[in-house]
Amino acid sequence: MKISSRHLAALTILTIACLSVPSKAARVYSWVEPDTLTLGDPIEITIAAVVPSGATVVPPDIEAETFGEFVVREWTSRRDETISGDSVQFKYLATAYTNTADTIPSLKFLSIRNDTTDTLFSPMLRARVVSVLQPDSLKDDSVMIKDLKAQQVAGTPSLLWLWITLGTIGIAVLVVLARYFRGRKEAAAYVPPPKPPYEEAIEALNTLEARSLVRMGQIRDYVFGISEILKRYIERRFGVNSVEYTTEEMLGWIPQAPVGKENRERLDWFFRTTEPVKYAKFIPDDETLYRFAEETRVFLENTRPRVGPETENGSGGGTSGNDQQVQQKHEATQSS
């Protein structure tokens, strides 16, 4: 560490004082380095005292504003024992923040040895604070003191706007999802009413014939299809569990069916004739295959609900003109 001439002179004085002062006397010396500074620069204040051997030196309280307009940032102490007394040194690192700071006042130290207490005062020190601008530069128009910047906001910026935006989006999404699932629930809860038995059977029969199963040789599938259509119609039309009936159970129900004699005979022929085709792999002739569909259509027409008095031929009316045409066509086919 480089020792300035000021430090060297102070150490020389302190050494001479330690050798020349009686052991019971006490002396205080002080100096500052540097003695000229600018705002915010550090300055080192050194206070040295020569006290009787074994004496305790109590420094001043740096929080009591004893250093005038200088602010102490940190301090250290050192003690050296000599023949004529003890040398105690205190170093303070201080800073000035005003241009008016130019004096370090006298500081009070206490020297305590046994029951004796001495009060020691350090000499007042001069330290000049100068401006960073030269006096001549203040007259130059090119040198301008800038205004202070606007006060800056410290801390983390507020995210309230972000939370409000996210909350609004979340609520909108929940509303859309609620409407979507409510619509699906209402759609699932709505079950359209089934078609009337007659309309359902006629539509199923037309669909089956459009598949051309007979032309492709799928005779058994074709006969099974007509039989299931007829049994479902009977179940819905007359309230019996005919879909689950075997052929024997179906033939047992026909004699008491409220469909009239001709329609009972028609059902009896249909189920007796289709039985070997479905289960014995019997292949009937084309006339019989044609008659399966025609007899089914005639039965459907004869037993469909109609407004009017019931007749013996079926529930809710007799044979319509269309039924008579179907029957005449069937009789003409048989005679040919």
C-alpha cells in the first residue's frame, strides 16, 4: 500500500508521542485523506490516541450524527502496545452527499483505566467538497444541466390486466361449453316417435326387395327378412310378443288373432311354408317366393288401422281396393 507524506508524518508524530508521553497521560491525534473530494467520493478519517497501558478506549457513536454532514459507511480499530503506553487507532470510511460538507467536528473518546475515566477530544478537521464541473464550464452554453428523469416505478409491474383478460376468456369458454353440452343433452334426450306399424313394415319390405336377394340366390336371407318384418308388424299392431315367437308358437296364436278368417289363413300358410326354407334349406319355386311378399303386403293392407267400424276381415276396416288388385294379380298368377 502506498503511504502518502501526510500519513508518514502522522505516524512519525504518533511514534514520538508514544515515546515521550508519560504512561499515565493521554493524547489524541487525527488526520483525513484526501482533504478535497467530490460528492459521493469516499474519505478516510483517522483518529489516533496514546493512552496509558491497559486503558480501554470507547469511540463515539456513529449513529449520533457526530461526524457533521459526513456519513460513516464503515470503521475499524487497531491497538499497539509500547513501553510508554498503548497506541489506539480508529479509521472511518465516510462520504459527503452535500456541497456544504466542509468540516469534520471534534469527536469525543473515553479512556477508562481502573476507576479513572478521561475524556479525549479529537482536533477538528477540514475537508472540502468540490463540484465535478469546473467554474468556467458553467458559463459555457454548450454545458447544460439536464433535468431529473421522471420517477420510476420500482418492483414488479402489475399483471391485473392479464388476469382480467384471462378470466374473461375463461368465462366465455365455460359459457360456450355449457351451451354445447346442454344442446347435446337435449338432443340425446329427444327420441323421435316411431313410425306407425304399417308405414314401418311397408318401408322395410320395400328396402328388402330392393336388395335383390332372390336374384343373387340368397333365398334363405330373403325369407328370414320377410318373416321378421311380418312378426314385428304383428307385435306392434296387436300387442303380442311375436318377434320372440317360434313358428310353433306363432301358429298357436293365429287361430285367435283378431284379423278375420282370410287373414288368419294367409298367416297360417306363410309361416308353415317359410319354416322349411328358413331351417331345412328348402328352395321353393319362383311362384312361392313371389307369393311370400304379396301375401305379406295383402295382410298389411287388410289390418292397417282405419277410421270406421271393424269388420271380420281385420281390425279397423275391410279389404281396400288396392288389396283387391293385389289378390286379383295373385289369382291370375296361380291360374297361369
